[in-house]
Amino acid sequence: MLVLKNIKKDYTTGDTTVNALKGIDIEFGKNEFVSILGPSGCGKTTLLNIIGGLDRYTEGDLIIRGKSTKAFTDYDWDVYRNNTVGFVFQNYNLIPHQNVLTNVELALTLSGVSKQERRTKAIAALEKVGLGDQIRKKPNQLSGGQAQRVAIARALVNDPDIILADEPTGALDTETSIQVLNILKEISKEKLVIMVTHNSALAEQYSTRIVKLLDGNLIGDEQRAGAPRVKKENLPEGHKIRKTYMSFFTALSLSLKNLMTKKGRTVLTSFAGSIGIIGIALILALSNGIQLYINRVQEDTLSSYPLAIEREAVDVMGFMKLMSEAGKEEKVHSLDAVYSNTMASKLLNSMYTVKENNLEAFKQFIEGGESRIKDYLSTVQYSYDLNLDIYTMYTGKEGEKLLKVNPSEVLTKLYQQTMGNSNPMMSQSYGQMSVWSEMLDDKALLERQYNVIAGHWPQNYDEVVLIVDKNNEVSDMVMYALGFKDPSELADILEAGKKGENLDTTPTVLQYDEVLRREFKLVLNSDYFVKDHVVSIDGKDYQVWEDKSDDTEYIESLTYGENSQNTVTVKIVGIIRPDDNAASTSASGAIGYTSALTKKLINDILNSEIAKQQLSDPEINVLTGLSFITDEITMEDVMAYIATFPEEQRQAFMAYISILPEQQVLAMFKEVLSSEITFESVCSKIGIVNTDKPSVIRLYADSFAAKDKIVDIIEEYNKIHETDGKSIEYTDYVGILMSSISKIINFVSYALIAFVSISLLVSSIMIGIITYTSVLERTKEIGILRAIGASKRDISRVFNAETLIMGFGAGITGILLTLLLILPLNLIIGSLTDIYNIASLPVGGAAILVLISMGLTLIAGIIPSRMASRKDPVEALRTE
């Protein structure tokens, strides 16, 4: 079954060539126990290694079961060793970090045998050599004889045709040697056993054939008397030899068990390799946390500063652009004198250039199906020229009194008392400062920005919430304006201030249930008007209406008297406080109401009798019974206009205009009256609103990217309507404030990661060096694996697995240490910035960092693993 034809083996070192074998011709049968005898250096082990496929012959041919090996590749020799040959070495050559069972199983693992079958065969082989009860022991726990029997079991487990034993008794005592030889003798009944030995006595006692070598030559081949008949067989046609393959999991197991024998070094290596991972992970955690914070700030800020489009708009964006470009314009003059630029005039022109925006057309664009703008909007809010006239009763020094809380009567009086009556128009606008504001329809956003600390969110149109700050406080001015405190106290405080005195006031503390009991009365603008008299125009009767908005008794009857049945009662049903994590909030007032209240107000006014009359005949003023003014105004028109004001404002205006020339008064009121005494102005006074024509459109986005898309769409809209008067001016406050923050954060993060990556690269190189050291330490193991049939690729796989394990260990160690370091880091950042828990390592980022660590260590270990795979198995087996 095994034929050697003129086998020669030469070893060349420099200019010297040693002829180890000088033309060996010999043939072996299937069931022989052949002993090869000869002095040291005669070529016994070389011949054995050539037969076993560990070494290559220089000339000749080795024929295995009728098949020449001249054309064998490295892989063919690997398959041959795994399937056909079993080695038994003088020094046992067991892998020290594997137990007895695993050592025996290893050859089967390379053959692709299933786990259960592997275990069964390995135990059977160990029982055959009398070690069935030692399967869990490590090699260093065995005696020499036991270790050699494990080596025999390993050689037998794959059921090879040939057992090659190199001095199997050389390290054993006589008794143990006899035990080993008895086992080999028994094996030789069915298999070819070739043993190299120096002990001629044992060879003669146990061998069926003795071959003698001297100086590389075959000098004797003696068949022992009584030897059984030798069987000769060739490889049958179509016979398939099992291919060898070490699975990656086997490589992982070998490497992991090896690393566990050096726990201290493995832990230190993992820690050293984790330093770069820790640096990058901390930067990633900070960058991710800051980006999440920015996203939250963006959303919150964008809810406070939406894209605002007003009916009449100043080009704020153009103004800011001019400011940023100041001094950057190209100079076209020579540098021979001092020149002025035109920046001041440009800025002033920009500041006072007012554009009329066609919001009706733009609203149609937003609501139209062809517009893509809604894809990027979180919500849109339409505001109209409509006041919510809100009243409440408060208890003061003079008992219960009616107070107008919106627009605030308290704020109007305060301005008049502090600034005097020098500018009644400013006083009137100051009173419009509202503590009431309409909340966004985005419930999810509101719930992220606010926490309900008492009651609940509004569920109906007549329900509102009180908005407190993070300390559960509201301004005392709000307390006065809403009637929770006596507004007359303000007059006392002001009077004391004029005298240079300080009037101590006690902070008001309201229990939640006191706030939730508070109710307000909403008066429709149309309810201020009552039927006065009837006029006849061209034979047709017209009802004239009287304005009772300055009649206190009438207002009291509307709110809490006999005419209050149609008045809407508004209740505070909840108290909300900004969330600690909210960077900004969307509600601007102290009382928040829903858009349902606005819609209710608009619809009720449209259905009122006075509104229907005015809309049915837009030529006649329902307040005067006359046609609307189209000619030049007179002082009578001015007086008639002032007469419509409340008493205090009327007196203030009369005092103000009494000191002015008539022409100045007419010029001052011309624009006001030409707009006020018109169909539109009367409709506005009654509260009639065309919902298709908002006064302000606010576009809310939840990210800068979405906002930028909205801006792009608006710019496209403006290009399309550049010539038809429908283009619009908008104000992007957030774009002005925060346009480059994200870019700066990203740039800093990338720069820091690039810097820390150097340490990651250094640690990877270090792991490569450690892998090279491991290759040197495991050289004998490489030889053992090659002897039982492991290919070069399998050896590479073992060391690649080791680097992957170290990379994984470094990555996991880095991530775990990062998670620990994040805790004090967040505390430090929180103490410095009041922003807590900002550092947050994303799960995906952590996983990627572990993979990067494994990838870098794998790359770093490629060279050492290739060096390991190229080691000569014969030389490797000789290494101690």
C-alpha cells in the first residue's frame, strides 16, 4: 500500500548540501509492524517525516495505494496526513491548553465530523488505550505513559491506514514502554505501523519487520519469522478521500483556550487596546449627546421662532444680509482719497421698506395638494386680526369689581401712569400686550416641552391652562393682569416710588385648586353692539348699531348680568410647567388656549346679526347708516372717530390733539381714518374675519434640515410669482441665530476622532506584535496541527481568530469603561453647564467601534498569521 522509489532527500544550507537519504527503495504492506533502526543522524526520522507527508522528498516518488505523490499540492498532503496517517511522537506533542478529550478530537474536527460523533469516537479511542476515565485532564496532569497513550489515541481516532511512531518509548521507563508497544502491536494487526527506535531489543521482540539505515542508505530489510502475511492494496476506483477543513469556531476555541492560559497578559492587552476605543467612544458619546441636545434645542427653538410671514413685513433677512456683507463689497475706485460707502442708506432703506404679502394666495399654496411644503411642516398656525376680549371678577379693596384681562386693562393703565398721556397711541398698543396666547396644535410637541403639574390639558374650546416657569412662578404683573392680585396695589406701589419710598409687597401663593377654580368670560366683538335706530336710504330702512364697548354697565351685564347667557365661560383646567430638558418653549403668554377657541369665536361672530347685516350690504356702514368715507377727512370725522374710544382713551386723545395745529391733526389721522372708516375697518371692529386671509402665517419645522427645505420651497414659490405680486417676504429668526452650530460640532468631532484614532492605530500595532509573540510561543502547536492535517490556511485562521478575540476584548473593554466614565463626565458637564446626562453612547456606534477594533486587530495580525502558516511543520515540531 506504500511504495518508496529511489527516495532522496537533500538539505542545503548556504553552499553546503547534506544528503539525508540517498535513494531509498522500499515497499510496505497494510498490516505490518515495521521498526526502523539505525544510529543517530542516519535518516530514520527524515524517512518517517517523508512517509508522513511532513517533509518533501528531493527526488524519487512516494506511491500511496497505487497513486504517485509527485503532483501533490500542499492541500493534498494536508488531506493525506489527516486521512491516512497518524503520528505518535517521542515527546507526545499534546497541546497543553486543551484537555485530553479535545486533543484527541482535534483530528476529527479537521475532518468535519459532527460534535456528537467526534466525542463518541474520541472516547472510544481513549478507552481503547485505557484512558477512558482521564478525558477531562490537561496534559500536564498526566504521567509520561498516559500522555503517550493519549498521543496514540489521537493517532487512531481518525482511523488512519498508517501509524508513524517516532521513538514512542524514548522518554518512557521499561514497563511503560512495554505497555505502549503492546498497544502498537495490537494496532499492527489491521494497520501499517512504522516505528523509529534505537532499542533493537524491543524492535526484535515486537516488530514483524526490521529495516536498518546507515548514512542515508537502506542496509537491511529483514522480515521476522512468524510474521503474518502482509496485505497489499491499492486505492479503489472512485474512492473519495475526506477533505480537511478547520471551522472558524474551532479556530476560535483553540485561540480562546490559549489566551485563557495567559489571563494576565490577555487582560492587559485588552486594556491597552481599549484606550483608543475609549477615546473615540467618549468623543462619540459627547458628539451624539450634543447632537441630540441640539436636535432638541432645534425643535424647541423652532417652536419658539417659526418662519413668520406677516401681512405687512419688513425684509429682516435682507437687513441681516446687508449687515453681514458690510465692508465686503468690491471697491471700484482708486485709493487716492477718502470715500464713503452707501451702507447706512442701504440699511435704512431695508429697515423701512415694508412689503405687502399676499397671504391669501400663500395659504392656498400651503393647503393645496400640489404643494410639497407640508411634507416638512410639523404644524402651521394661522393668526387673524381678532382680539379675545376676556373679563373676570376680582376682589379688591372696594369689593368685587370687573376686570378686563385681555387685552390687559392693568397694563394699559400702568403705561399711562408711568409715561403719562404724551402718546395715547403707544398707550393703546401697550395694552394689547397679551398674557393670553394660542398654543400650537402639535400635542406631542407640547407634551415634550411641558409637564402638567395639576389638572389636565385642554380638551374643549372653553378650557385653558396656566403656564408657570420652572420654579412654579408667574410674574406678579400676570397676577395683577389676571385678577389673582388686586390691581389697585400697582397704583400704591407707583405712588410710593414717586415719593422715593419702597412699598413691601407679599408674594402671592396660590394653591392649585384655587387656580383651577378660576373662570373668565369671553365677550364676542359683535356682542358690544346693540341696535340703536333705523335710517332710510333711497326708500330702504337700515338698522344702525351703537357701540357699547366703553359702557361698563353694559359689559357687566354681558359678563355676569342678565345678558350673560350667550357669553362663553372659559375655565383654567390645568397648570403646566416647562420640562427640565426643554431648551425653549412654544407658548408666549401666561394663559394658553387652543385653536378651537379661536375657531369658535370666528364662527359665532360670523353668525351674529350685525355681521350678517354688514356683509349683506358692504356699501353702508352699520355703525353710522352712511356710506363709507371716500373723500378728504375733516375735523368732524376725527371727532367722530375719537368718540368711539373708551372714556379714558377719549380724554387722553382730546388732551393730546388740543395742543396740535389742525393740519397736523388731520395729517396724523388721515391714514388712520382712511383705513378705519372703511368696510374692512368696520368688519374688523365687529370681529368679522375672513379665514382665507390670515394676518400672520407661522410655519413650524422640527429640524434645521426641514426648515431649510421649507425655505427652499418658499424661494421657488417667490420665483414663480415674482411678477404677479404674490411673492412674499418671510423672517427666519432661527436661521439668523443658529445657522452654523451643527457644522461646527461635526467639524470638532471629526477632528477629535482623527486625533484619537492615532492611539487606536498604535494599540492595533501593539496587538500585531503580541500576535507575533504568540506565534513564537505556539510554534510547536503549529507543528502538531500541521501533523494531524491542518492546512496553512487553517493555521492562519487560528491566529486570525486570536487577533479577533483580542480586538473584541479590547472593544468590549473600551465600551464598558466608556459607559463607566460617562457617569462622572455627565456630572462634571452638568455642574459646569446645568445640562445633565448629555453624553450618550449610541448602541449602534458602540457596536461599530467594537467591529472597528476587531477589524484593525485582524489587519494588524495578518502578517504574523501568515508567518505562522508558512512555518515548516518539521522545524515547528522540534521547537521547545
